[in-house]
Amino acid sequence: MQAVLTLSQALNMAVTRLGQLAAMLLFAIMTVILLDVVFRGLGPLNSIKLQELAWHFNGGLFMAALGWAYVSGTHVRIEVISQRYTPRTRAVLELLGVALLLLPYVVAVQLYAFDYVAVSFAEGETSASPSGLGARWLIKASIVFGFATLGLAGLARIGECTVYLFGPHDNRKAVEHRFTLPGAALS
């Protein structure tokens, strides 16, 4: 179980670092939007590329943050329902949810996303706007990247659930905080 715990922690760390690195896109988004506003104020300058670049950065940031949101526990969750359950029950539900819903969905999206990117690349897809950005496959590739990080986060969570449910006491203590709600007593 120690190996499962170590792997889960390594996956969590990798996904977190990738998410933090992607968060730097916020500065790029702000810079591009600021430039767009300034250029519009200067007269009839074409800002379509800047607008599309801001959109691409925003989409890339969202996709890259999927896994990070999951490992950090900031994803959408129905706390009203889950607060009724013990940490052990929450761990079982999480394990089943990740194994039966999240990971199959990630695999399905990845299967289609690779083709989506490949076709876009092969066709040299560009913006619909004549003065827009080229290489549309780059933004589409963020889907592959984002769902890959979400899949890694899901695998890490399966490891944590497994350790919590079936591991020795010392290992369970290391992941116990993942299954307790703020202000809730451990059962």
C-alpha cells in the first residue's frame, strides 16, 4: 500500500505543478486583453488576433486546470448530500465514481480528441476570420492535455481511496483529510 500511496502523491504533485504552471496563462490573458483595449483606443486597428489569442489562452487555462481542480478539491461537489455520509462511505462513493464514471469519460473524450486534433492539423485548420489566428489544432490539443491531467488526477484519487479503504492505519492517516469535510468529525 505504501507504493500506491507514493504513486498517488507523485501523480497529485505532477498534476498540481502542471496546473500551477498553466495558471501563468492568467498573466498572458490579462496582457493580451490590455493590449486589445489599448489598440482599439488608438483607432481602427485589427484586434481579431488578440481577441482570439485571449480566447485560446482562456480555453487552454481552463483545460489545464481540470486535473488541478480535482486534486485540490476545488471541483464542483454536492456537499449537501456528501456531508451525510461517513468518510469511509465518501471514499467508497469516490472510488466507484472515478472508476465507473470519470475514467471511462476521460478515455472516451481522449479517443475522440486525438482525431479532432489530428484532422485539424492535417487540414491546416485556421480561424474562420481572414485575419484570425492559424494553427487551430493547438487550442484543440488543449483538450487532450486537459483530459490527460484529469485522468491522472482520477488515478491518483483511486489510489487514495484504495489506501484509505484497504491500507494499514499509517497509510490511511496520510489520506484521511481527503475524505473529511471541514468542521466534520472523523468517524
